[in-house]
Amino acid sequence: MLLSQVRNSDSTISVVCREDGGKGRVVQGASSVHALALEAADSGRSLKAVIDARGLGDEVDLEEAYAAGRLLSPITHPDAAHLHLTGTGLTHLGSAATRDSMHKKTTEAAEETLTDSMKMFRMGLENGKPKAGEKGVQPEWFYKGNGTQAVAPGAALTSPSFALDGGEEPEMAGIYVIAADGSPFRIGFAVSNEFSDHVTERINYLYLAHSKLRQASFGPEIRVGAAPDDIRGFSRIIRAGEVLWEKPFVSGEANMSHTFANLEYHHFKYGLFRAPGDIHVHMFGTATLSFGDGIRTQEGDVFEIGADGFGLPLRNPLAVAGEEEIVVRQL
């Protein structure tokens, strides 16, 4: 089951439900995916049961809504400060090589000396998939921003004026709500573009936080339920109507050094992230970057990311923000 949100002409939201490859239909009486998810979490019912009880109404042409710019992020919060964009890195079996080459130390260290990135990756290989009842190693973790930084499918991802790069990161994102009793509930998974500044990150791995603090996009649809063990997708960059770069990417636990459960535990173990009503969009990392192939993006490039079984592909053009004068004044 796939869920998306469409903005209506009167600014209300229609929640659209469909099976992959099928027609979208409006969930009757639903004001948002957030409201439906909280209803399910707080009532002890599954999200499917809540939707089935409401029933489905009119058909919606999602491709038409996409082209018209009416698709919203597939989950939104009425107060954007209560949606959190976060993520983990070095979680995929192919991800360490690109990151290590970006962070390679220039000292004349012995070949067997590992960079910090490789050390973190090895920790995941050794204890990122703990046995039931055991705690696994914690991953690299980062914060991207709140809901003000969530960009709708089709809208531009804007690179800050001070950024040295605006590059795509094709990832799977887990989508969560927090019930009234503080319990986290996973709605499902969505394709995401974690959008990062790889040039800044390459300068020094301690600049990771700076490289991540910017916009991201996810959707257009949420796949409700557990993720497949083996996820196959594609990432491409289109420039002036032509494909500039394209590469497949893989995700799912068969291709990761951590389980989703381990990554979720190390995020939600912090009470800060269990505030009732909040939404979490947590991105799980990637092994595929155009930057790793020497691509430098330009304003107007279009990122397109998709995966089998996750609905419509995610498309976002790249924009670059103008310079801002930032002055801190004394009160």
C-alpha cells in the first residue's frame, strides 16, 4: 500500500492510497497522513485497518497532480518544527569506499592505518546486526533540520549560497510518528534525496554536520509496512533534458551493515525524539553518489531517484540561493 498527499484548490489535503501500479483513490474523511497515522498509533490498530474503515473515494491521477505541482511531501506536520529530518551514514556495504576516498588522510601513515570513516564502517560490519535482545553498535548520525527543510516532490532543492556543492544522495527513509504515550511507530519507507555538500565534507570529516544541514526531499509516496530485504533503485541527473549521469543503487538489510531495528533504536533511544505527535523522517544512508564519479552539479540539473515497489520516482531540480547578509546585533 502506497500513501501520498495532494494539495487541493482550496488548500486542503487529500490523502491518496493505491497499490503500486494501480490507480490512486482518496481516503475518505482523512485530513492528512499524519492524522491517520496518529489515529492508528493511539487506537492500537494498524494503519491499513484505519484506512479500510474510512473507505476509498474518488480516483486521483497522481502523475497529473505531480506535473501540476500539487504533490506534497507524503507526510507533513501542521507545525513544521515538529517534523525532524535526520539520518545515518556508513550503513551500506558499498558506502565506505567513496567516503574513505573523500576523507583520506594526507599523512604518510602505514597502509594498514584506517581512517575514522573506515573504523566506523568496520564497527558496523562487526556489530551492526545484533542478535535478538542484544544492543548493536551505534552508527554515524546526523541532523538535517526540521520540517521547514522538507522539500516537496517536484520542488527545487536549494543549495545555500555558501555551499561548495549541492549533490544528491539516493536513500531510503523511514517515516515515523510518536504516539500519545511517547511510543515511536513506523508508518513505512520512502525514497529520499538526502542532498548534501560533498566538497565541504571532503575537506574534513568533522565538517559532516555542516555538509548535512540543508534541505532534503522524500516521497512522493510512502510504502506502508516493512521494507523489502533487497531494494533496487536508480539515481540519475538530467541536464538540459538529457541524462548526464545514471547509476543503480541498492538498499535494504541484505545490502547494509546494520539492521533497520538497530538504527531505529539508536535514534529513538533519546527521549528528545519521542515527543508525542512528532514526525521523524530518518534517512538510512547510501552507497551511490554522482560526486564519487566526478560529477559537479549545476543549477537547473534535475535529480531523479526511484526504487522498485516504492511508487513514483522522486524528482527535484537544483537551485542555488542568493547571497545573504547575516548580522548579529547586540540587544
